[in-house]
Amino acid sequence: MQAICFRDVAFSYGKGDFALKNFNFSVEEGEFVAVLGHNGSGKSTLARLCNGLLLPDGGEISVFGETLTEKNLYEVRKNVGVVFQNPDNQTVASIVEDDVAFGAENVGFSREEIGARIDFALRAAGMEQFRGATVARLSGGQKQRVAIAGVLALKPRVMVLDESTAMLDPRGRREILEVVRRLNREEGITVLLITHFMEEALAADRAIVMNKGEIVMQGAPAEIFERHEELVTYNLALPRIGAICNLLREGGIPVRDTLDVEELAEEIAKCVS
């Protein structure tokens, strides 16, 4: 079943140019899709359209078969949760447990149900041991995991991450990506990962590249990375380790794409032994 479907969608911020125009795109339930593109390519517009933070000027968006309208935004947002770039902008309470509970409380769940959802969300985000911690004292990666937990407490069927690792260091980015992979694999949550970090796309089932509000490339991440000369024309570049993998293959060593240095070393050893 299609989780999200865009049909001939157009959207403009009122400055004359369209951020998206005649845009067609769909995500299957349970799929993990990475959306790549430089600043201004339309990635964040796509994210905000997915759960009605923006409404299209033309075309149609459907979520699990239901057309998105002003009348059903409440139901759509229960199914599609969005995690934004800056975790500090998403914090509403000083204590982790209270922050995670905020969305579920506003929906009106019972106290027992809220408690169960907090437990699930903290466990899924790997933040159980920080339940009573002060949010302001957490690292950037931990704050972003709290933001993810707050969305998870609503038990959405789709999670959209809009540049959610952009403000984190490499360790923080790895932490968030590991959480997202696990949620997709173990909880069956559909994931739309919007990023400009090319290496993050390797975790996805499928990747699309956007430019000027259009999809200009799509396919398996490894297939996208093989077209590295074309990526350069869209102001995108392979991560260094990805470039190394390509160079090794061009030199006759058939290594697989990987982000892990130790895995790459093992691949090289297997190929030359």
C-alpha cells in the first residue's frame, strides 16, 4: 500500500517561482526512502507537504489512500510525524519524560496509554536511561533522539526526518541513523529521510535526488552513487569513503559500498586474498 502519494503537485511560496511543479512521487508502506538535494532543491517543501504543514496549490496528496485536505489534517498528522533540523526548536518541556509525553497528552490519551507510549518511545529511541534527565543538559544527538521519541509517542506510521542530522557531529549523525534504521526494520515505520549528507542515503531502500523542485535521479543508493559525475552537476558529491569504493572498483577491486572503514578493509582483504 502507498503510504504517501503526490500527484501533479504544485507549490509556490508566492514569489513567482514554484518550489514544486507537476511533482509526482510515492512511498510504499514500510519503505525507507532518502531524499537528496542541495539547498533550495525543494526537499524541505516536500517534507512539510507530507503532513499538511503546507498545503499544495495544485494537484493531490494522499496519505494511506486518503486525500489530504484542511478537514483531515488531524488524522494525517497522527499518521505522519516530522522531526526537524534543530531539536531545541522542538523542545516543549524541561524534563525528557514530560517532553516526550507532550504530543500524546494533547491528543487526549488516557494516563495509562500515555505511560505506555512514553515507555515505547523512549525504548525505541534508545533514551530509557535519560527519562528523568534535563533536556538542556543533553548532547545534540541525545536531544534529537528525544525529539524522535516525542514523535514516536504518537505511534505514527510514517516518520519524516527533515535534515534532522544537519546540526549534529558525525557521532550524533550515526546515533540518529541507527535509531531510524531500527525503527524501520523492527517497528515497520515508513521513513522519509531528507538529507544533504550523501552517506546517509546508503541506509535507505531507495534514494531520489531533487533539483529545482523536480526529481532528477532515483533508484537504489548504490546505483545513484555510481553516477557520481552526474551528481556533481547537481552540486552533490560522494562521501570520501564512497569515492574510495568507486576508485577501488574502477581499479578492478569489486568492493561493496560501505560507510564503515573496518568493513571496507574486510572487503578489500576478501577481494585480494
